[in-house]
Amino acid sequence: MFIQSPVFNAWPIVQAVLDTCKRGIPVTLYIGLGFNDFAEGIVPFQGGTNDNVRKRMQEELVKAGKQQYLKWHWYVAKDQNAPLRFEKQARNCHVKFLQVDGQVAIMGIFLGFFIFRILSDTRLV
């Protein structure tokens, strides 16, 4: 499974990915470094910064002995050698993409809903 998104902090999606990893299914994430961090402090009901979510997910998977199934990467533009923080407003990615078993791919603003539905259906993963 492969997911790319600028922000990865919606609880249903985070939980679905954790559950998938705990079932022994590898998940690869490409997420924006610092993307939308500013809004986390002023907009209600946000799920935390991408970095905070990454840390919480890793801690939970380490406790379950399943950390090897989550591959978290910060988005790096093709012409860069390291991720650039969103605050720099340069070379950020706003793609929302999901691929499951090489067969299901979805792009668009409502990706979170589809990820949750797909990961909840154990027949797909």
C-alpha cells in the first residue's frame, strides 16, 4: 500500500493505517514536512502536525512489535536531496494519492474518506 498526501493527521485514516500495519501489511507514506503546521495551533479538531502523528504512530507500532511495516518518508522534490519544510513555500507537493495491491488508485480532495473505506474492508488489504 502506498499513500501520498501533504497532510496525514485525520484520526480515521491514521488508525486504519496502524491497523493495517498491525496485520503485517506494509504501508509506505510520502508526507509533506511541516505542511499545514501553522493551522494545527489555530484550527479546532486538527489531528496534530505530521511530525507529531509520525512519532505517535511509530511509538504505537514499536509497542506492538510491528514498526517494520510502516515506511514513512518526507516528500522530497525530484531536484532536491532533502525535504524542504512547508514554511519555505518552495517545492511542496499537494498530491493526494492511494494505491492498494497495485490495483486501486485514487486522487482527489476526498482521499481520506476513500482510504478509510478501503482500509476498513479487509478483503482489499
